[in-house]
Amino acid sequence: MAQDELKKDRRIGPGNEVTGRGDRDPKKGPRFNIYWVYGLIAAVIIGFQLYRGSNPEAMITTREDFIDSMLSKGDVERYLVVPNKNLVRVYIKPSSLNKPYYISLEKASNYTPSTSNGTDKGPQFMFRVVDAKGFDTQMQQFFKDHPDVVKPKSDASDEESFFGPLVQLLLPVLLFVGLWILFMRKVGGPAGGGGPGGIFNIGKSKATLFDKGTKVNITFSDVAGLDEAKVEVMEIVDFLKNPKKYTSLGGKIPKGALLIGPPGTGKTLLAKAMAGEAQVPFFSMSGSDFVELFVGVGASRVRDLFKQAREKAPCIIFIDEIDAIGRARGRNAIMSNDERENTLNQLLVEMDGFGTDSGIIILAATNRPDVLDSALLRPGRFDRQITIDRPDVKGRETIFYVHLKPIKKSSRLDIRKLAEQTPGFAGADIANVCNEAALIAARKGKTEVEMEDFQDAIDRVIGGLEKKNKIISPDEKEIIAYHEAGHAICGWYLEHAYPLLKVTIVPRGTAALGYAQYTPKEQYLYNTDQLFDQMCMTLGGRASEEIFFGKISTGASNDLQQITKMAYSMVTVYGMNEKVGNISFYDPAQEGYFTKPYSEDTGKMIDEEVRKLIEKAYISTKALLQEKKTQVEVLAKELLKKEVLFQSDVEALIGKRPYEEKKPAEVVDTHHDTLPPTLQNGLPPEVEKF
């Protein structure tokens, strides 16, 4: 449909299908609003009360004046008690109104008792009582005590006001109208306009439309470190802009692309940039937006989404976190969700069913591709799977350049070095580092952000906030120093271990009492010697404690978790054990199942081999630290003095590292209280993928 036709369609009808708002003709008058009726009723009631207040029906007096100045003088013709208002109305004899007492009251208050209520019959005065029945009893007693006082006529009767019946009449009507308006708002969306939030429109799609009139500030220039993925996405946009360029050769436009990658790598950012660059309508929606309490809502929203997309074609649909509705069906009968499966079935039909249309490309993002249904991943639905990994050192450098644009940075800032010191960091992590560095510099009162601030920011992101006020006893501090020195010496003298960059015993975060940073080379494959040396380096802290203190502490808890995961991965996943053999028991499809893919006897054998491997690494580590005992003591004592040691300080204390070092590609934190970025889940993520 042409753009001007689309604009014409959006001006017609009660509301736009995407936004849920109607575009009104400026020539027409204002819409009727029920609040005008409420305002009119309130104005009438207030005016009536003001009118009544400006024309009092009688002059206010007191009970004492009534008895002493009126009743005792014989001026009262009669009085009327109004029980429902606790009020007494006093009628004065016409002949008594000319007395000086009443004339003085008239002059003092500018009130004419003789003409109250437009008649000289009264009542001329009135006063309040606490209890009408009690007042009547008191008056009877008064006349008994004062027999010389002429008893006037008295009566008692309830009175109805104008305001009371009016409220009784209008209140139920107003209450009913208010409840009706509230109900219609709830079932029809905001302001009763039939928006997507109402019950009657619960099956409508919640997708946000980014059209030519919608401003998106993110472009492809804001996306760094994702060059290959950016090329793929730009090609998809070009498909929609110039379809003949591809269809002239007999090719077909791909139906969809799936963005796969760990959290924070920029999948959603890439989709936002696509919305900013594309000249076609862009629908954005989250996978959880399809899920609702009522049965059948998810499938209805899928149908409505594609209906809107067909009206706007050519266009792009982006579904973030698609694993919320795209999980594999039938894996676990106990945990099955029919509503989610119905939503997935409808999505599969819309993507590649009998009624599909060209000109709609579906873009989706997930960090759990292993749980997605195989029918969703086949060609014809998601034709392309674009993998977005954590950036390498070159990608991190370009990401730093993007996030440093708005920051007032020092001219001496080494961005390459920052990229080398942030291994395993995704784009979101780097953005966090830049922001933390700016905050640290501002806290120190600096006018520009320096390299030192970025170092502190990296330490904070890796190890947590520095705990300067954490009180550590001298004995514990000594244990921490020897523990970290053991890690550092193992990394210094083991050939395949990572060379030391920095070691500190300053507490950080909630549990980290010290940590070390290393400079590993960038690699994707690891052999058994490399993994064994990594295990030895991780056990260096526990071994150092046993050598120098003769006992061990709880400080190595995280170290033990790391080596346990690493050892089990070597035995059960990568086939690096002679007894178990070249067998891998890891199956992503079996994740979450209660059964193990091996027998009980095999499980016992795996446990024994893991214990042997860890014990062998621990014995080797103790032997190395016994040999380098002097160097450990020197390093530990210097740590107790300075608390922080860098690579140059270690070289000055124990000499250069005996193995030839290449230029460091990355830096990783491997302290005993924080899992290193490149050793998450026991092994480097690159090895797990292999």
C-alpha cells in the first residue's frame, strides 16, 4: 500500500490500529465529556447553598438569651423543636418586636427579625441544642420552677431540607454512572477508547510501531564490535528496500533471522539500530507480551500482530526474548504449558503456513537457542541464525570508542590497554565500566576521566565495591596475603598459567577479601596441559595456606568450585580422561531432566577420576610452592605493606617471569572469591562451544 494511502487509512475510523488513538478533525467541536455533567451538578448544589447562606431564615441566638431575654419577658408566642436537626425555632409576638432589645439586635447585625423569611410571622430566632428530647425535659422543669412565666405554645416536628432529598435522588444515579464509566474504562482500555489494555481488546497485539514519523535515536553508527552481524542485518533491510535486486535472479527474501548471543552483547541494540535506519515500518514486541492469564490470548495476539504487519508491508517484526514462547514442545509432560504451545503453534503457522505473505521479515533475539523448538529454527521460518559473541580485543576497543564519546576523557587515556584489560566483557559491561569511571572521577573532583579512574572502575565491576571500612584482624590479613601470593607465584612460574598483572588484598564486594588479575592470551582451544596448569594456579591459595600455616581456611571456597567444574568438564564433556575414554555425557536437550545419561557405576568411576585429577593438581601445586617458598614469603610480606602489587613490582621483588611472554591480549580476574569471566561454568566458553 502506498504511503499516502496508509496515511489516509490512519485518519479514518474510530482509532488507529497500532496506537489505539483516533485522529480527530479540527473542524469538529470538542468531544462530550461526562465530567462536564459532574461539574454542572456540583455548581448547582454549591450555588444553592450559597444562595441559602446569603438569605438566613432566622437570626441565631443562644439558649440562655432565649430563656432570660425572650421567654422570661413574655415575648415568645411559640417555639418549635426540630428533633432531626437538634434545632429550636422561636416565634416572637409581633407586638414585642418594637422593644429596644430587638431594635438593638437589628442595628447590631443588620438583620430585621420582623421580616425574616419574607413575613413577620417568623420564626425570628433559632438556636442549636445538644439533644432535642433533653431540651424538652429541661423546659418542663423550667416552667415548674418558674410558675410566673407564661408558657407559650410548643410543638415538635421533623423537617426535610431541599439538599437531603436532592442527594438521595442524585447519589444513586451518580454512583451508577461512575461505576459504569469505570467498568467501560477497564474493559475498553484507557479513557474508554478501546486501547490494548482492556478486556474487550485483550487479544490485540501490544507491539510498538516505529514508522517514518517515529524518531529512533540509535543508528548503526552506535553499534560497535558487531561488524559481521551488522552486515547481515543491513542486508535484511536492503531486501525490503530493493526486493527486485534479489528476486530478479530468482532468489527469495528470507523469512526471518534469529539473533543468538549471551546477555549484554547487543542483540536488542542491533534491533533498535535497525529500527532507526530502516525506512519501513518496524514492530517491536517482547516474547512475554504474548503471555496472558486468559486462555487463547497469546495466539490471538500473534494473529493480530501479523494482521497489522500485512497492512503495513513491507515491514519488520522484532520479537525480543523469543524463548518465552518458543521453547521446545513436549519435552516435559509435567511442566507443559498448553497456552504457550498454542501461541507457538500460531506463530509457526503465521511464519510459514498456507496464508503467509511476502514483505514481512521476522527478527528475533534470544540467549537460549538450545531450548527453542526445532520447528521454529528450520529454514523457511528463521532462515538465518546470526551469532553475536562477546567481542574480541579489537571489538572491545571499538566499543570503548563509542561509549567514550560523551565522556570528557584525558588525552593520555590508552583505549587499547583498556580493551586488553577487559576480557569476556560484553558491550553492556563496557558501557558500565565507562559510566563507573566517569562517576569515580566526578567523586574525586576531577575535570576529566583518567586511566586511573578506569582501572578503579574495572576493579569495581570485577570485584565489587571497595570495602575501606571493613575491619580485618592482622591474623586474617596475613592469611589473605599468603593466599593471594600463592596464586600469584603459581601464575608466575607455571608455563601454561596466565601471567600476573595485579594482585591485591583490599576487600571488595560482599565476599571478596582479595583478588588477582592475569593476562591470558586470546585462544579458542585448550589442551590438557593448559587446563591442568590453570587448576594448579587456582589451587595455589589453598596450598600456600597449608604450607605456611599448617591448616586451611574457608577462603578457597570459590577456588574449589572452579576446579570441580573444570575437572568434571574435562572428564564428562571433553573426553580428557583415559579411564572414562573419549565419551561426552553433555546433551543440551537433556538439560533439566532428573535422569543422568550414564549408569550408577559409571557415575562412581567419574567421581573417582575427578578426585584423582584434583589431587594430582594439588600435589603438583604444593611441590611448586615448596620450591618457591622464599618468593611466596617475599611477595606476601610486600602485600601486607602495600596491599596492592602490579607486574612491575613483582618483577622487582622476584625477577622476570621465566617463560617468554607475548603481548597480552586480555586480562582476566581469577581471585578466589569471583569466578573469572573466561572460566565461567568451569571452562572457557570458547571451549564449551567447541
